[in-house]
Amino acid sequence: MDIGVAGLFRVVNLYRVLLFQGFSAAVVWSVGLAILSENFEGDAIGQAMGYASLSMTFGLFAGPSLGGILYEHAGYHSVFILAYGLIAVDVVLRLAMVERGSGGNCVGRAHQPAPDGTTRRSESSPLLRPQLATSDNQPLPDEERYNHNTPSVHEGLSQESNSLVRRPALTQPRILTAFWACFAQNMILCTFDSVLPLFLKQSLHWRISAIALMFLSISLPSLAAPAVGYVSDKFGARILAALGFLLATPVLISLRFVRENKPGQVALLVSLFVLLGFSLNVVMTSMMAEVTYALSEANGESSGRNEQAPLAQAYGLMNIAFAVGTFVGPLWGGLIITKFGWTYLTLSLGLLSIVSSAPIFFFS
């Protein structure tokens, strides 16, 4: 009885820890991508998102690889030592980060005080100020007219926050298509997170360290993400994302040919996962930039600065799409491979990939 209670307590505690881990990841994801979008010009958003995609994809798949190697050769606690070290580095980098202050995207940026105490107008200030009069029909002094027409910081923040809540841009088909693409892309990746280790161990009889190294073949193509983002800035995200899904379709279906632990089939498996990692990374990088492009156009800001765009809300919803893909992918993979086998699993993922390319062509 005591053993059962202790085991239940450990399981509950594990779920509690994972809950906090997921919450912290959601915050970092949403706010981090919003900060990137606000600090890069419109023609550099894709490249910036490429670096973000590189780091996230590499971390997603380098984690299981390094964790598996450490667990096999150094024991259980060595995995957590690595995690604590990464958290320490993360805290130091956050403290060293310089945020955009009052000179950045904030209310009242149009009129800034000069060193001598007078009001200095920026390029966004109106050239002509309306003439206001006092009770005796005398014009107000210049600075009083300015103070009378300039809303307070609190009023501006309140108006902006209310407008963001009511903003319909997040429900446009272009934005929803980007969310669906993110869901499908992450569902495919997370399906292999749960299924691939079991397949390699049961069918090919691989060791844990060899299985961990296989995940690197998916993450290494993320090194091309900045280049993909650059191309996305030049030619648009729609074509790249659709081509990424179309390229992933035959790759996923071809995984059915890997059945035995032979050198030729192992080489085929590694090659297919490299192509799969590249194609899905193209989708991820393009769609991360597509959200910023779409919000920029929806808010009428061709410059891409997105000072009024609900970027944090958009990337928060995108994080939900990724989270749903993370949840559905392992469930789908476990269900299909248990009932029908590896062949039908790869076929189903290939069909999901080609179906996901269609809305990108029509709505992006």
C-alpha cells in the first residue's frame, strides 16, 4: 500500500513539474518571438525568424540526443546537471538583454522631450497643430496646445490594449492557415519523438546512444534556417512553406522502405530524415515570418514595424497550435503504429503533409 501511494505521489509530482515547464516554455516562446518581430524591419523578419527556428529546432532534437548519451554513459543525474547548467546560462543572458525603452515601441514616441526641456517632434509628428483658443478667444501657447491634444501615456495604453483585444486580424484566413501549418509541422515531428525510438529499438535493435544520434539527422538541417528566412524575405513565405510540405510528402511515404538493420537501409533512413528535417524547417521558418507579414498588412503598416499589431497574442496562439501538435502527434503515432504498423503511419503523415500544402496555396 505504501509503495503504491509513493508511486502515485511521484507521478503527480512529475505532472506538476511538466505543467510548470510547459507554462514557462509558452511564455518564453510568445514573448521572445514578439520581441524579435518588434526589433527587426519588415525585410529582415524572415531571417530573424530563421535564427529563432534554428535554435528551437536544434534544441528540440539535440535534447533527446544529448540526454540519451548522458543517461547511458553517465547515469540519471547527469541529465539534470546539464539542464541546470543551461538554465543558469539562460538566466545570465536574460539579465544581459537590453530591452527597448521609451525610445522604442511605446506610446508617446512621436513627441520626445529635448535636452533643453522643449518638445522635440519626430518624423511621425504632425506638421500642423490645430489652433485652440482660450475662453477669451486668444490662442493657447504652443506647449499648452500640444499638451491639450496629446493623450496621456495611460490613456494611450488603455486605448491600445482595448483595440488589440477587439482586433479581427487574428481571425483572417491567412493567419489561421499559418496556425494550421504550425500544427501540422509540429505534429509530424512529435510523432517521431515518440514512435521512432521504439521502432529503431524493436525493429532495428539499436542501442539508446545510436537512437539519440538519429535525432541529430533531423535537427542538423535547421542550420539552413537563416538562409531560408532570407529567401522568405525576398520571395515571400507562401511558396516556401507549400514547397516544404510537398517535399516532405514523398520523404514520409518513403520511410516505409526501411525495415531491416542493413547498411543500405540505415543510409536511406538517415538521408530521409535529413530531407524531412530540412523540409519541415522550411515550413516552420516561413510560417513564423508569415505571421508577422500578415499582421503587418492587416494593420496597414507596410514598413513592417508592427507597432500596433498584436504580435504577442499571435505568437501565443501559434504556441497553442504547436502545443496541440505536440499533444496529438504522439497519440496519433502510437495509435497507428499499434493498430496498423510503421507502413501506414508513414503513409498517414505523408497525406497530412500534402493536404496541409493546399490551404497555403489558396489562403496565404
